[in-house]
Amino acid sequence: MPMNPAEIETLVKAALPDAQINIEDLRGDGDHYAAYIISSAFKGKTRVQQHQMVYQALQGRMGNELHALALQTSAPQDE
């Protein structure tokens, strides 16, 4: 069963409470998403580490309920 964007956001927010999240359904099939996530938890982390944090937040659903997730992650810009 595919995941809906709200489920993805809930899981990511549980692990990264300050995250600003924008999720786009790439094919309209509920199975291929792009997620844009900004969180202060990413500060000082490599892009790979940031993505690992998101995958960990998804609690093993990546590759199962969630088939494809294109990630763009970053820390907030200092002003």
C-alpha cells in the first residue's frame, strides 16, 4: 500500500521537529515523491548524512510502502 504525503511528513517531523517539508507526488500514483526538507539538524552534516537521517525517520518504509523518494535537504540559511 503506497504512503500518502501526510504520513511521510508525520514521520519526518517526529524525527526532525523543526523541519520545513514540501512533498510533491511526481507521478500522481502515491508511490514516487520528491521531498524538499530544511532542518537545523542538518547543520554541519554532509548531504549523505542528511539523507540518512531522513531514511532513518521513515522507519524502514523506504523500498516498501514508499517506492521512490527524491530528496533535497539543507540546513536553514543564516541571515
